[in-house]
Amino acid sequence: MKNFKNILYPSLLTLAMGGAIGCTNLDDAVLDRLTDASSISPDLTLKSAYQSLGSNFTDQANVYALTEHPSDEMQGPTRGADWDDNGRWRNLHTHTWTNQSDDVLGAWNNLNRGHALANEVINNPKATAKQKAEATYLRAFYMFYTMDLFGQVTFRDPANPGALPKALSRKEAAAQIISDLNANIPSLDNASGSNSGTATKEAARFLLAKVYLNKAVYDQDPSSPAGPFTFAKADLDQVVSLADAITGSGKFSLTANYFDNFHFENSARSKELIFVIQNEKGASNNNGSSVRNRYFMTTHYNQVPSGWNGFTTLSDFYNSFEKTDSRFGAAVPGLTDKSGLRAGFLAGQQYDQNGVALNDRSGKPLSFTAKYDFKVANEADGIRVIKYIPDLTDIDSPANDYVFFRYADILLMKAEALFRGGNTAGALTIINDLRKTRGVAALATLTANDVLAERGRELYWEGWRRNDQIRFGTFANPVDNRTTASPAYRVVFPIPQRELEINSNLKQNYGY
């Protein structure tokens, strides 16, 4: 990137201090020709804050890696010389990361950069009320992930721009996000329907519901971050109220064909998409979004599309599905009949579009196995997952909108809030309605484990599993290739060492 320290300092650079700031092409084009932050177009800066969502969240590394690899639904095996990466993926899965780990550093830097860009719009006197409201939503979005992953958020007081950024605790950050979103919802547009790529009232309410659902976690004493948690009835009631406001808008509904939510035509097929990155087929940049990553990171070299033969799911997670569940797997017209690739979980022998068995590179049958030692895996080890449907007419730049917030999730959040609040019957009704749509039988009773399991079946590989497991107290449990329980403090990641050195308000998280 080009050096713009003297252009925006102290506003943009120092708000994100504690994180190196990278640039999109838009940043370079704008910032190179400006000498004063107040003269930057708020419209261009807001676009850049939106573009940061694509570059920060759709890569297989950094933020996404921290949300998935430490959970019970993803792992990254080392296959001979492939995917070793100095133990990067193994360390995430085994909960042995450090404050120098690549993905810890990358996630912190990327989130702070997005936060900084949003803050530039908020502090720009030329910005309209709507622009500031959208930027406040985006800042809350970046703050939410920083708070959830790292337990602290650097935050600059606009009234004192020369001061060292504050270090908000999780509790303080949650309160800030709630206050900011509530204050700015009136200035946001209502969603025009499914598939919004900009901040709307419904997207803000969804994010608020996430904060309230997890508020017991965020309010927890930092010295015991893994709980046990006490969920306040008032917070749970807020989740229900926010969910009702979204369902009451009439803009969203469950999509009958589950994989239509991730299809390359999902903008037209899905009625569940509350907040997305909108992508266009063939676009050279697509807002920095890399949907192709989601299938390349898992498919074998000899499948179509030919991938990187990387990440897999875990055997117990795979076995948590009923085989008749539509979310478990399906043939997709235009994909399966042309390449043999199916959506969902890929286990056992793999075939091409003509039913011919595929082989690995050594000529052995390409049959994906459930259990394996991920330190010494072979080419066929591990069940693969296809969530986003490849467009075989444009593998590299498809039109799949990248999904952040989905209607099924807000229904499950409401169900969980009702369950935790004592209304098990109401929660069971919501979950069984969802299960009926997904083609599986109704549950007769409901336990906490059932609620967590249903969230896993509905939302797998969408970046929520770590967050869910922490709330339900299962994050530290042993799983495939992690045979002992993890220390409780691992529910948050460490603050990178460089950030502690340049901002004395930050303190290292408990246990590190």
C-alpha cells in the first residue's frame, strides 16, 4: 500500500493503531491525492468501509479462520508437504495459538482497519445523517467481531482525537455497540427485501440481537471468560423483541431449498438474506469478496472445480445430521450433472458427472474418510463441505452473494432466547418449523444440546460455531485431533504483542 501516515494521522491511523492498515484500490486512489482527512469524500470512504468486509471476512484465513478452526466443525490437516504452513491450522484446531500467530495478527489488524474507515465517515462533517448511520452500523459490525474474538476493543473518543485510544472491555464494548445501533436505527433504510448489501434497520436489529444473546458472555468477569454464564431475562426478551421486529417486517422467509441460500443465483432464489456482500458475475474485484475461496479451500485437485485439497469437517459433527436432512447434502442442477460435485458434505467415494469413480493423484480411489490423524493426513482424508455453489461458467468470479446474516439464524436466536427464558414449548415450535422446512422429523422434547445441535446443522461453516460453542459451554471439549479439554481462557484470543507495546491502555487477556 502507499504511505498515507501524514495524510490521515492522527484520525484514521491512530484509531486503528494496534493494527496495520492495508488499502484497497479505492483507498489508494482516494488517499494518494488528498492532504487532509476532512476533505475526503464520505461517500468514497463509506464504500471503502464496505469493501473491507470482503477482504477481511471472505478469505479462508484471519477472521474466518478464528471463528471456525477452533470449533468442532472444521479442521485443517497437513497432507505431506501441503498445508503445513508452520502448523498454522493445527495450532488453531488444538487451541495452541499465541499472540504472534498469523491469524491472530491478521484478524486484529483487519478488524481495526475496517473500524477506522467507518470512524472516518462518522467524524466527517460532510457526511449525511444516513451515511453516518451506515458507518456506525459498520463500526459496530467490526467492533462486534473484535469484542467477540479478542475480549477488548480499541476505541478513539471523537472529542479527544489526540489521546491514546481507549481499550474497551467486552462489557463496555457491548454497551457501546448497543447504544450506537439504537441511536442510529431511525436513520437507516428499511430493507427493500432479501439480499441487502448495505446497512438497514433489519441488519442493525439482527446485530443487536447477537449482542443481547451473547451479553452474558460479554458481561462475564475477564478472569473467568468461559463462564458459567447467567443469562438475564431482560436481555433474552430483547432478542425476542428484535427477532419479532425482523419477522414482522414481512421482508424475509425461510427458503425451501436450503442450498439456494448459497447458490450463484442466491440474490434471486433466497428470501433469507438479511445482510450480504453483493457480488456480480465476472466482476474483477467484487468488493474484495472471494466466494471461490469457500469451495477451493476444501475440494480435491481432481474434482471440478479443482481446489486446494484443504479443510474438512469432524466426524462427530458429520454424524450429528440425519441423512435425510436437506442440509446434509443434495445434487444441484447445473453443477452435479456437469461435474459430479454435490452440495453439503462429501464423504466416501467421489464421482464425476458420468458416475465414474475419481482417483487421487497417485491413482488410488478418491474416497473421503471421516476420522484421520490430521498431522499426517493423505490426499483423501477428511469429509469435505460445499456450502457455496460453484458456477461452472465462472469459477473465479461468481455471483454468489456472501452471507453474513440470515433469516434462519434470527429464528434460532429467538428460539434459544425463549428456551433460556423458560419457554421451552415456544422454542420447540420454532425449531420444529425450521426442521420441517429442512425435511426432518419434529423433535418431541428440547434440551440445550438440541438447541446447539440445530444451530450447527443450520449454520455450519458460516462463521458462528465458535461463538455458539462458547455460549453453550462446549468450546473447550475434546474433539477429533484435540483429545484433552482446553484451558478455559482460550475462549478469547490474545492481544498481539505489538499492540500492547504501542497502546498502554490495552492489557493482555487473562491466561496469556
